Amino acid sequence: MSQPILSVRNVRKRFCRNLKRSLWYGISDIAGDLIGRPQQDLTLRRDEFLAVDDVSFDVYPGESVALIGRNGAGKSTLLKMVNGLFLPDAGEIQVNGRLAALIELGAGFNPVLSGRENIYVNAAVLGMTRREVDRRLEAIVEFAELSSFIDMPLKNYSSGMRVRLGFAVASQLEPDILLIDEVLAVGDAAFRAKCYRRLSELMEKGTAFVLVSHSHHTLLTVCQKGVAMERGRMFASGPVRETLESYESRLNASGSETISLPAHRQAVDGMPCQILDVFFRDEKGRVVETPSTGNCASFCVLARSPEPMDDVSLDVVIRSPGHGVANVLSVTAGQDEQRRSIPEGTFEYRLALNPVCLPPGQYTAKISLNRKPLHTLAIAEAISFNVSTGHPFGDSLFFNARDWEVVAA
Amino acid sequence: MSENRPNSVVYRPGSPLRDPAGLFRKLGADLLACRELAWRLLVRNISARYRQSLLGYFWAIFPPLATTAIWLFLTRERVVTISTGAVPYPVFLITGTILWQTFVDAIQIPVRVISESKSMLAKINFPREALPLTAFAECWFNVGIRALILAAAYMYLGFTPAATVGFAVAGLFAIILLGVMIGVFLSPFALLYQDVSNGLVLICQIWMYCSPVIFLPRTDGWIGLLNRWNPISPLLCQTRDWMTTGSHEFLPAASSVFLLTCAGMSAAFLVYRIGLPRAIERLSS
């Protein structure tokens, strides 16, 4: 194989948890550099930890590599070092070719200036000359679909329009390697599709990619290789599918096996009811530690009420660390017109999932019992649980119950 | 994130000072390469500043005019008496305050430009030398506006500047260079600590009264001592003399300050280049 276009060798970087101390270390690092301190310094000072700890990988021309890991795993720090924003504390990064980064769109935008003026500023920051921009201005405006707004001040743009303009400028770059950090999760679906088309054009021309995304679907479709990180350390690398799988199994293993209610499960002040426990039951009614994808299970909430009440709704919101702030599932008995009466004393409110459509992985749930909208009887947040692998799942976003058949026609 | 970036780079830990020749070569190359970006940022800063302001260019001239007005009032009312020799006091005063404001700008603008670019610095790799260059050019833009005001003031006061007034450009260059040097030196620290910008405002105010801005330079007493060891003092006096009396009295001292400034400028850029990535790693995240 040819020479790698990007080579990351045993890279480490220290970070500090405490802001005041961090700033002070910054000053002392500058002083150290100015007097030419030793080349490698990895002693951890107070409150410091390794944000990137011994990471190595290569990217060859035309290849796409996914950086996989939870928030705070060190992916962005690593990308910033690859981008040359700051130096590693140990190891070496070699870039052989023109590198561009889609980490922030619209760098240097000024809200008071018009879209057209901002194109020139942004393009200059990205290293384009005035002549290049003159030549490509029309293409940029057309790509951003902003021709009728291009002379309007940027502050009157919607956030989506700004992103479009930013991407349109960046899309004019033709780098050998492109770093992308989550920026493509913006804009409307049609524009996103256009961005992906542009990226696939670049890919066909042989541009290599390093991609950070929490969407496993994107990673699987775009990348061939994966590098999985946890707390700064690389624990898996290789073909993207295997890397993602070992990342997921690690996620499941690291989480607690059963559902855990946070410590403050006692009555919340001013709330009439009290949530005592949250657990799953399988189709035979047995309490199970983890439900599995594709099988039936009930999400059960054990609670206590001081008096009988009618029209009580159970609201369940489920999120996954892999999907950012978006809800994976949000259901309420109220909206389903399935409010129930609850008795005095202890009761179990069950939500039957027939079947469980959540992919295997780690989740957090927020549950509440409500009488009317905004009239909350009891609430419990940050309940974490795992879903294990049941039926064959593949790389789908959710489980779809299914039957297959062939009929003569 | 530049397309013109050299085709192979290696990022390694350790101080760039271990290869000083290479460091200065890269510094020079980046300074040359970033001219266009600096120009673009200058146009952006200036057009944005004045588009969002009702009084526009007024803000570039207000501080020296205010200082002039205050001191004219104080001397007219004989609260203080200041002798300025052959030059009428109003001329002396407005020339001095405008030169002083140019110096203060030259310190503060680099710090401001770099602090305002925080998010860009933290996320994008661009030739960072463009920022001090932008600041330097912005100082000259302000000088241009103030020169018009000064010309109008001279005309109003019926004062004819000395024949040496053309040399004042060299003097202004030295003043701006000294200020920008201080600003560039401070800017990595200003990125880390807000105190730097806050402190600068205070220090500049005190510094003005230690400099021969509103009075003639003295040689005796504490003020004399302060004037002698104050690097801006000979630059300011010589530039003012070129504009008013035509004397070259401060030229030797001003020349040595200028030479020292040139040397200091390379040191300031060194601190900037080494310090900025260190500051950026503390900003980001």
C-alpha cells in the first residue's frame, strides 16, 4: 500500500479538570516552551488526566476512518491535534497532503455583514484567494440556495441558512484529507442529502475522511475503518463493523446490568405520589434484568399513591447516549388515550412493548405520572438500563417486527 | 485548513524553540502567506464596526478630543499652568493626545482582535499571524481618520505645521510598532486571563500621566526619571516636534527605541507563535 496520508503514532494529550488550574498550567506551559523545556512531558499535575492516551492509526488515500466513542472519549481533542490547533504531549502526527476540517462551519462570519461579504471572509479563513472566490462565488451561492438573500445582513439569516452558507463555502475546498466532526447533523434533510452528495464526490476523487459521528448508520455507510476510544484510550480498531460491535458490547458491559433508580427516589417535595422502582417483565411476567430487542417485555413502574385517582397517565421518554439529545422513544398513556385509574397504596403501572424495538445498547429513561398536562404526580429521571441482543439485528436504527413470505401470483 | 498548506507536516511535542532557524523561517513564510487574509479581516472589522454604529468614525477620534478639551479647560481656568515653549498649548495638546491615542490603540487593538477571534482560533487552523497584521493595519486606518481631524484642528487654530511634518509618518510607524509589539506579546496571556485586557485599560491611563502627552518632557525629579525611562516618551516627543517645531532633539533616543522595538517585535512574535497553541488548548473543549 502507498504511504499513509495521515499517520497518528502513540499520541497523548493531558487536560485539566479545574479551570483555574488549567489556565495556570497554560501559563507555565508557555513559559516552559519559551525556555525550551524537555521534549516530552507526561507527568500528570494536580487535576490532570490523559484526554488522549496512546492512540495510533493510519489513514491511506481514499480511505474513510470513523472515530467512535462516547462524549468526552477524546475524539474531538484528537481531531484538533490532527488539525494542528495544538501539539500532542507525546507521540507524533504526520500529515502528507492538504488537510481541511469541517469542524466549525462559517468561521469568521460577522452578523452585521451581508452574506456575500461573509463568503469572502470565510473563504479567506479557509485559505482561498480572492480570485478563487470570485470564480466560485456563483457556485457557492447556488449550492447554499441563497441567491435572493445574499446581500442581506447575516444576522437576518436563520441558523439553517447560516449553516448552508458555511457548508457551501467549505464545499469548495478539495483537500486530500477531510476531518468532519458532527457538523453534518444540521440543516434540513434535503440540504443534508446535498452535503452527503458533495462528500461522496470528494470520496470518488480520492479524498480521505476522518469522521466523528454518533450516528452508527452514517459511520457504517461512509467508513471502512473504525477507531474506538474510551476515556482517551483506543480499545478497538479495524474494520468499521467489528469496531462498532466491540464498542457496543463494551458500552453494554460497562453499564449496570439492571435498571438503576437514582438515589433520590424518595418522594420529591410537593409531589403527591412516589415512584418506588422501575423494572422490566418478560412475556411470562417474570422480572428480567434486561429486555432484549425483538422480544416482548413490559416497562413496569412501581409507585405509591396516598389516595385513589382517575385519569392518570404514565409518560416515558427514552434517550440513548448514541443519539445525543434526541428522544429515541417518547410515549404517554395520555396521548394514547389510555389513562388509567390508580388505587390507594402501591401499584404497578405497566407499558407493554410488543415487541421491544430499541436496538441493543445503553439507554436512559425519564418517567412521570401525570394527571393533567403539567400536573405531575411523581417523576423519576436518569434511570439507566440496557437492552440486549435478541433477534438478528444488523445495522438497523430500530427493530421492525416482520414476516417473510412468497405467494404465487 | 488552508489549501495552500505545505504538503507534509509533522506535529511533535516539545518547544518549537529547539529549531529556531526553522521556526523563524516558518514564521516569515506564514507572515507572507497571510497578507490576503489579514486584508480581508481588516475590511470585515472596519465595515462591521461602522455599520453597526450611529456615530461611526466619531469613536476613533473621541478620546483624544475629550482629553484635549479637559486640559484646555483646566489651563484656561488656571487650575494648572503648563508651559509648552514656542508651540501654542492647544496645538501641543491635541497633537500629543492624538499621538498618545495612537499608541494606546496599537497596544489594545491586537489584544482585542485576538480575543474576538477566540472561537475561530479554537476550531480552525489558519495562519494566525494574520491577526496581528490585521491589528497593525487597523491602527493605520485610525491614524488616517485622526490625521484629518488634526489637520482640521490646525486650520481652525491657525497653526502652520513645521516643514518636517512628513517625517511624522516615520514617527507614527515607530509608535505603532512599539504598541503592537506590547499587544502581540500580551495576547496569548489575554486569551487565558481576562485580567490582561482589564489591566491594560488602567495601566494605559496611568502611563499617559507618566508620559509627556499634556506637558513638555522634564529632566528633573520623579517625572524626569519616568520620562527618561519611558520608551514611548522620545518617540512621542520627536513625532510631535516634527509636526510642530521641526526640532530633531529626540531623534537619537527615538532611533534607539525604534531599533530595540524591532528586536522586541521578533521576540513578541515568538511568544505569540509559541504561546497561542498553548492558550488554545486551554480554550477549546
